[in-house]
Amino acid sequence: MANLFDAANAPEGEPTIVTVGDFIQWKRSDLVDDYPPASYTATYVARITGGGSNEIQLTGTDQTTHYLFTVPSADSDYFNPGYYHWQLEIVRNSDLERIVVDTGTFTAQVDLDVNQSDPRTHAEIMVDKIESILEGRADSDVANYSIKDRSLTKLSIDELLRWRDYYRLEFRKEKTAQLIAKGETTGVTVKVRF
């Protein structure tokens, strides 16, 4: 494995999973032919799903053959764990006109070494809480959870089953996205007919 602190080893393209508090860097070589760094500025703008008020902005530095994007640990420490949407903006320096050239997503996961919070995603927590009610083993913590302003303990069995299935699907989507990000197989077979 290459030393990931070394800018020469920065991976090409955006990360899909980051750990809060980590040093993060990547490069984009595909932009420099059309948008030379001497005449343009490349900036990522990201926002957490659900419309949080915190916006992440990250401007690339000119490395002649590519733009280099670096997030110091002290900055990523302020990322809220969750699912983010990003866009890559190019600004023409001469007149500050802007275009969005790329979009995507990433997941910021909790730092298990520092953060004492639950490392499970919201979907995984909800599946566990709902199943604890269905199995009659709900703890006192379950009463604090709600869906659409209704306490989990006040939902009917049919409603609980529907919500459990909804959150199971969300959790599967998250796991599939993580496998794809790691380059692993998902176990899903896609059938195509010609």
C-alpha cells in the first residue's frame, strides 16, 4: 500500500466513503485539458442529505497535470456523519462565470477511535429498534424513537412491518453502495434481454 499522506499517491477521483477526522486527498487529472488551472478554479460543494445548514467547500490546488483536493484532519473532524451530495464547480477566473461539471455522493462514517456514538446508520438502527418491538424485547430507549412524529411504540403491527421493510431496503442500499465503493461484488445478478 502506498503512503496516502504523499500527494504523489493521491487517488484519482473522489472518495465514496470517508471517516470523520481523517486526512483526505484526491486528484482530478481529467479537467486540466479543458480547464487549465491557470485560467480556472475547481471547487467541490457538498451538503448532507436532509438539507443540513453546513456546506462543505473545497478548492483544488494547481498541480499542472491535475487539480489536487486536500481535506486536513482538523477540517474533516467537523463533518457530520451521514450521506452527502456534492457538485464540482468550475469558475472561469477572468469573469467568475461558473458551471457544474460533475456531481456525486459520499458517506462520512463515524470515527470509532474518538466518537462514542453508535457506528450504525440510521436505517440499521431503525431496523433493530422496530424488530425489538416486534419480538417483544424493546428496551426503554425505543420509546424515544419516532417515525413521522409518532412513537415507535404507538405504531400498529402492520405499520411497524411496513417501516421495518422500508428501513431494511435502505440498509441494503447502503451496504451495496459500500461494496461497490470497495470494488467488491454485490451478489446481485442483473438480467438483460436482447
